[in-house]
Amino acid sequence: MNFLEERIVKEGIVKSGNVLKVDSFLNHQMDVILMEEIAREFKRRFAGKIISKVLTIEASGIGIAIFVAREFGVPLVFAKKSKSINIDGDMFVAEVESFTHKNKNQVIVSKKFLHEGEHVLIIDDFLANGCALQGLISIAESAGAIVEGCGIVIEKGFQIGGRVIRNLGYHLESLAIIDAMDSESGTITFRDQEEK
Ligand code: 5GP
């Protein structure tokens, strides 16, 4: 088990509806030492890639992405959720369905902060059905940026997102991949990372 899997087993709570709660260390209270370790691991997994910007989505991706951007020494841009239907031409826009809230949001990034030819690393906390990642990929590509990779802290491998993103040919690295989890017994089964 890697450092993250150990922490998930120790503190993760499996909820009904295929939701894993890790709010004691990842997305409510944050263990910043763990965040540093996560950032170093992404740096190792994307070694050799030229990254000029980290891109994530508010809210829970931001905390992690800050550490990753710091590790790569590049700026971080986060897509904002917007209720407004009057989005002007200064924004890149994508529609993203929220896995946890089950609603659709327009997510926006200002054209000032994402440019043609930039080398983007997309970061998020969870990967479930892949809507958030696909929205971020679409925003990066509308800007003419190059998606160098996608880094996910926890992928729920029994949901379709990971397969979709890998089949589209993107370099996806997930630090922990959960193949099964059960809310009654609380058991969590991880994928052997070599299988990826
Ligand atoms: P997707 O768009 O891939 O269906 O879902 C990813 C987004 O939903 C992530 O940005 C994350 O915030 C949220 N999410 C998905 N599954 C979980 C989960 O099991 N636990 C938590 N805390 N967030 C999740």
C-alpha cells in the first residue's frame, strides 16, 4: 500500500451512493504534509513533461493544486463555477455535472489566464464519471493549450471516468485507484498500480 492508500484505509469513510469521504485529510481539513507528498509524487509521475500551468476546478481541487503548482514552479488557474447565463466572450466555458451535488454548472476560465501553446497539467481530488476532467480538458483545448496530463488523487476505478479519459489517449495518473468499496462493511479494495 502506498502512503495515500494507507491514509484512505485509516480515515476514509465509505458512504452510500459510491461516495468516499476523506474530509479529515483531503477536502475539508487538509493535511499539508500529505499534500506536499502528493505534489512530489505527481512531479515524479510526470517527470520529463514540460508543464507551464496547473489547471483545476473549484472548490476541492484548489488546495491540492496549489501544492502541485508550487512543486512544478508554475502558476495555478482554477475554473470557477458560474450560475450566470450571460457569460461574455472573454471566458472559456464548459458545462460540468457535479457528481456530489448532482447539478450542472457552467465552469469558466478567463481568456487572460490560459493561452495557446501552454503546457497544462490538470489536477483534481477525485475522478468518478469524468465530467469534471472532461470539462477542464475541453477548456484547455479551446484555449489551444496542450494537455500534458491529468493528475488525480483518488480515482474510483469502478466508475467510468478513468477508462474514458485513458481511452481518449490522455496521460492520466491517479495516486490511488479504488476498484471496489462497500458502505456496509466499510471495506476498500485498491487496484495494483502496476496494472494501470
Ligand atoms: P466526476 O466529474 O469525475 O464524476 O467527479 C469528480 C468530482 O466530483 C471531483 O471534483 C470531486 O470533487 C467530486 N467527487 C466525485 N466522487 C467523489 C467522492 O467519492 N468523494 C468526494 N469527496 N468527492 C467526489
